[in-house]
Amino acid sequence: MLVEMWSPAFKEKGKQRPKIQFHEGLNVVLGKEDGAMSIGKSTALLAIDYVFGGDTYIKSDGVKHEGHHTIYFAFKFDGTTYYFARNTAEGETVFICDEKYEYTGEQYTKKEFTDWLKEQYHMDFPGLSFRIAVSSHFRIYGKKNIDETNPLLGIPGQNMDKAITAIVTLFDRYKDIEEFKDNVVEHKKKLDAYKEARRYHFISDLVGGQKKYEENLATIRGLELELAALVQEAEKGSSEEEIELNKKKAALTNDKMSVEKVIHAKEMKLRLVNMNLEYGLYPTEADMEALQEFFPGVNLRKLYEIERYHQKLAKILDAQFSEEKAAIEAEIAVLQQRLDGIKVQIKELGFVGSMSQEFLDRHSELKAEIAALKTQNQAFLTLKELQEAKANADEILKRSIEEILYDIENTLNSKMEEFNDLLFDEKKKPPHVQFNAYNSYKFETPDNTGTGSNYKGLIIYDLAVLFTTALPAIAHDSLLFGDLSKDAFDGIVRIYISTKKQLFIAYDKQGDCRPETRKVLEDNCVLRLSDNNCELYGRSWDAYTKETNQNEDELQQTLETTDRQEHEEV
């Protein structure tokens, strides 16, 4: 956890502030009871976000007015304290320090540092970004993530798909869909590669639609009939001996094609056996689809897990596969010997018949037209097959995500209802999240869309995530509490102090709180800010600006007086 933070830029009445010491549970940045503005409450929270790897602090008014400076901080994990420094001018680097905060010469990149934090907090889940997870629940003015109606949108510009993926990874459920996501990526790569090959004319780029495909089939049938008639007409002008020889050669050619077809089938079977020997047994997509046809509710993911176990057992069958391989190779050898004999016979027949050049040219034209149309149709079928495969992969991924989101939805809604009941004496409707699809959701408190209710819902949502996931900390700025009722705020504070996970909040107007809540805030205060040189940086920028403007006005008046005097002298 974060145990301390300090900076030479943090001052109070002209002196450097002592180290800010943090503890488990609630850590409060307290402002003045009168709600004094621009004293650094939000900036202090941004500084905490900065030591967790954030960047918003670099763009804050603190850096704008004070210039670049270094923030020193320490985390403690499993009894060991780790010391670091991060300068706002070198935000991509986190320097490793000793216990006296002297640089050791070692350093992390920002990503290496957040990956280190992810590991230390035991959040090394597949697909998880530590920074996105934490930043999404650090609701601080300036981070642009305080949309009380869209709490999942924790990062500015983040779309719903990515926001939902982020919560899935935080619940450590990404591993359940990773295989399906990889499958989608693989099918997309195949489809893109096929389109690129067409674009560069490595394969036919003449791919029509279904209507063109059917028109091509009709044209092919007509051309094949014309080709058959052409051949038949040519045979009429030949002698009986030439016709017999043509028949014999045609029969041999048919035999040759049949044997080649069988050999091809055997070779395909041999390749499958070789694949089984090398990779193990795998179920086909057709197998799974057939199973789903009879058992629509079957859990395909469980079947794939069972099949992986079967794949291990399949290694025992290697000897049987080896025997089958040898048998197939022997069959291919016999068939190849037969094919060689047929080829010899065809060669011995030599040239048969005397066909005209006109016949040969027309014959070539017809064959070429038929081949082109078949290639075009095959390109259409291949494209259609790839598109359907990707669409199927997308659908499987979508269904798997929706099943996971249903579980997450129930978990969050149950916890939010539990927390909501702690806020009021009489039962009120809790905030509710509903995932409409794998990339869409709705968040609301039914029948209550007031500002206070919405902010209450946002706070409870963050707490529900904190309590049901490995998320290590959240931060809530004072503006989230402004419209809450006393009952709601009292209840939220009680939830805050019920966990050892760290919560960082900024608050003022504690004089309006009930005594027990005020005591909790005071007892957990780690930083107290006010005006009169007790701001975070020891001075008020508003006062500085007014003084500067006053000086500029005086200077302008002096210049105008001088100009007037010079004009009078002239």
C-alpha cells in the first residue's frame, strides 16, 4: 500500500510540509469548514494519482504555477518498504531511491513501474491494465471521469466496448474469453490476408455476389454442353480405328483421374494422421455444431476444456497412428504404381486422331472461359466462407462475454443493494447496472435521477467494485459529496472505514456533518489544508493573480500618465 508522499513544492506558511503519512482504510484530505476554494484538495488527490502512475497531475495548476518538481513516495508490500521519486518534467521515468530518498541510479519506465505495482497488488490478470483499472476509480476533478451516469467510462474518450472489457479484466474473467478473442483475431487475419491477395491479384479479384455466382453456374453449364458437342462433332469425322483409340485413351484418362483422386484422398488422410501425431486430436467445428444441434444448451467452453484433457490422452495412441500411417503409405505406393502403369499405356498410344486447328482453338477458348468462371465462383465461395467463419467467431465471443457480464452484473447489483441499504433507515431503490450487450450497458437508480442520487450511485458503484475485485484503492473528490444527504454521507463514511483497502477522499464543510461522522473524518485526516498560506503549496494562486493584476494596472496607469505628460510637453 501507499505509506507516504512528500515534495519540496508542498509548503505551509513558507516551510516545507512534513511527509504525508498514509494508512490502511480511509485517508482524508480535509479543507476548511467554510468550503474555501483553490486550496489544493483536488490537486493533492491528483498527486496521489501521480504516484500510482497517473499523468493528470503534470497538467494541473500546481505544476503550471509552481513549475516542475519532484514528488517522493513509498509503497509497502509484505513488510518491505520501497522508495521512489517521480519528477513532473520526466513523467515517463520513476526513479528508485533508498530510505533517505537518495537516487540509487536504478529506474523504471512508467509502464514497468505500473506493471510492478500490478504484481505487488496481486493483480497480474490476463489482459489487465493496472493503470486503467486504478485510474477509472480515482474520481478527481481534472481527470474528466466524473460522469455520474456512466461510471464504467473511467478513461476520457474510452468507448463502451473498451470500458466493459476493462471491468471484465478487473474481475479476472478475461481468461475465460481470451481463447475466443484470439480466434476472432485469427479469422480476421485470414480474411484480411485473402483481401490483400485479391488486391494484388495473387488470386482472382473477380468476386461477385450470390446472384453473379448463380449466373456463372448457368453459363458454365452452357459452355460445358457446347464443349461436349464440339468434341462429339469432331469424333464424327474420324475413322473407326481413331474413334476406338480415342475411346481407349479416354477410358485410360478416366482411370488415371480416378486413381489420382483416390491417391489425393489417401494423401489428405495421411496429412491428418501426421497432424494427429504432431499436434494431437482436435474436435472439428462441425463436431461441435452437430453436438449443439442436439443439445442447444451445451457449454462449448467446458467441452473444449475436456477435449484438452483428451488431447493429453491422445499421445498414448501415437503407436496406433504410426501403424495407420504406414498402412496408408503402403496403399499410396500401390496406387502410385498403378497410376504409373496407366501413364505408360497412355504414352504408348501416342497421338490419336487428327483434330483441326479451328477445333483446337475453340476447344481452348471454351476450356479457358469455363476455368475463369469456376475460379471466380471459387473466389466467391472462399470469401463467403472466410466471412462466415469470422462472423461465427464474433458471435461465439459475443455470447461468451454476455454470459460473463451477466455474472458481473449480478455481483455488482447485489453488493450495491447491500451498500444502499446501509445508507437509509427505510429501504430505497439501489443503483443498478444492466449490460444490454457485450458492448452496451445502462446505469441508473430507478425512479430517482436527481443529482444527489446519481452521485450516490457513482460512489456506491466504486465501492462495490472495490469490495468485489482486487482493486487496491479508490479516490473520491469533494465535489461528489456536495449534493448528498446527511444520511447518505454518514452511511458512505461507515462503508469507507469498513475495509483495509485504501480510500483517498477530499472533503470540506465537515462542520455540517453529524458528530460521529466528523470524528471519523478528523481521525483519518492525513492532510489539512486551508487559506492564509496553508494551501497545498503554501500560497493562493487567486491572491497571487489579483496582486499581479493590481501591479499590472498600476504599471499601466504609470505608463498612461507618462504618455500624457510627454504629450503635454510637446
